[in-house]
Amino acid sequence: KARAREEIVNGLLKALEDIDNIIKLIKHSESAAAAKEALIQTYEFSEAQAKAILDMKLAKLANLERVELEKELANLV
């Protein structure tokens, strides 16, 4: 479980690096499946990471806090 969550947290941290473009990519995708595929191809996210990004509400995604994620990642590792 910890390894699976570690993968997700790493993906969210990576997403924070280019969050505006990721939001734009999702908004302009024809469907959730197309958005997932675009995230995987463009940013090399795993399927689990792309799904986690798409499952988040936009408000939460836009307000992700790097420090909290980094702490969680350190605890998981």
C-alpha cells in the first residue's frame, strides 16, 4: 500500500511542476480517457498517477501543497 501511495504522491509532486499546463490539457481533452492518455504520453505519468490526477477536484489540484506532499512521501519511504 505504501509503495502504491508513494507512486501517486510522486506523480502529484511532478504534476505541481507544470500544474497550469496540466489543467489546460485536461480541460481541452475530449474525454477523461483522452486526458489520461495525454497525461501519460506528455508527462510520462504512470496510469495510476494519471488516474489520481484526474480523480482530484480541480480546486484541490490547483491548491496542492508541495510541503505536505513531500512530508507524506518522506513518511512513505
